[in-house]
Amino acid sequence: MATILVINGPNLNMLGRREPEIYGSETLDDIIEGLIELADEYNVRLFDFQSNAEHEIVERIHQAMDDGTNYIIINPAAFTHTSVAIRDALATINVPFIEVHLSNVYKREAFRKHSYFSDIADGVIAGLGTKGYQLAFEAAIEKLEA
Ligand code: DQA
């Protein structure tokens, strides 16, 4: 069975309460529940991980080398703009990934325009809110089936 790992970075555990005018009112649990439904529908296994700590995300990515993960969907959150370590972890394991952002990072502060991930990602989705995770999940399934 194909396995997709969904990783969410710092402060995304606060979704629903965090700057709702930017990030919306849905919680991370709502997002994951929607993905679980898709996973059931398409008969894929879903692993879900959220951390506020850079090293925990690095370690979870390393684990993906041996736990059967075929594809990663990651919202690195603030680490998008800072983390060479998480980028290097993804390059190390050589599992394809899609980068997702709830907000359109290109129409916000200048520091959000640079990502350490986009040039090594299979694809990037930004600004579509929680729908972005669903689209990324469907794209991952299509790629795995191809
Ligand atoms: C984010 C955008 C980042 O710039 C920000 O630091 C986040 C969330 C998004 O999903 O829009 O925490 O990745």
C-alpha cells in the first residue's frame, strides 16, 4: 500500500486560533480528518506529523527512509524561510515531496518570498487555504499511481 507522510511545521498546531484572517478557521485536526477520508477513498496509508521543533522534523524525515513512506506533503511553516537542515534532510532521503502553504506567501512580507524547499520540490501550492492539502494529496496519489 502506498504511504504518504504529511508534515506540518511550527505554529500549525494553533490553526483555527492563529491569525484566522490569514490562515482561516479550520484546525489542523480538520485538515488531517479530510486527508484521512481521501486516504481511505484511494486506499493509501497516511502518516501525520506536526512539530514546533526543527530537529524533530529532521528526525521524522530521516525515519521516512525506513518506514515505507513513498511521498511527503510538507508545510514547513516558518522553517520554509530559514531551514537548511530540513531541506538537507529531504534531499538526504530522496523521497519526492510537495510543499504546501495555506497563505499566498508571495503577497505577504518580503522574507516569506524565499523558500529553502521550492527548488527541490515536485510541486508547490500556496494561497489556497486547506484546499491546498487536498490538492497536494490527490497529486501525490496520481504520481504514485503513474
Ligand atoms: C505558512 C506561511 C509561512 O510563511 C508561515 O511562517 C507559516 C505558515 C502557510 O501555510 O501559509 O507558519 O507556511
